Amino acid sequence: MGASGKMDLLTQCDTETGRACRWLHLVASGDGKSALLVEIDERKVGLRREYRFEITTGELIALIRAYGAELSGENHVRAQLS
């Protein structure tokens, strides 16, 4: 069973109008086997650009493990009782 849902990562607003003009979010693919980074850019009036980048869940996990910072106190080893 794969993941589902969307996580908003960034919303950028125009400083003069307060109107949202750029969004980035992470979305699980329909089959849950990959994630899409979606960027919608409307910073230029009358022009909407949409960019999509796809990565498999395995690649995303490997990237986080390679480049993410492990949180202190979060590396708990739990003994399993037989």
C-alpha cells in the first residue's frame, strides 16, 4: 500500500498586493510509488508556469538519509519481545 496526500512546502506572496504568486507542494502519485514536487509560478502577471519533478519513494528515502540531519534523541532502539 502506498502513500497518499499532499504536503504544502512553500507559498510566496507578492509584497505589494499580498496575492499568492508561487506555490510548491509534494504530492504522492496515484499508485503511491513516487512523489511529485509541483511548483506553480504566477509571479509574472498573466503568465502561469507549472513545473513537475518526479522521484520514487526509494530515491526520496535515500536522499533524506544521505543529506538529512539526524535529530538527536530520535535514534531510539526498541527491543522486541518474543
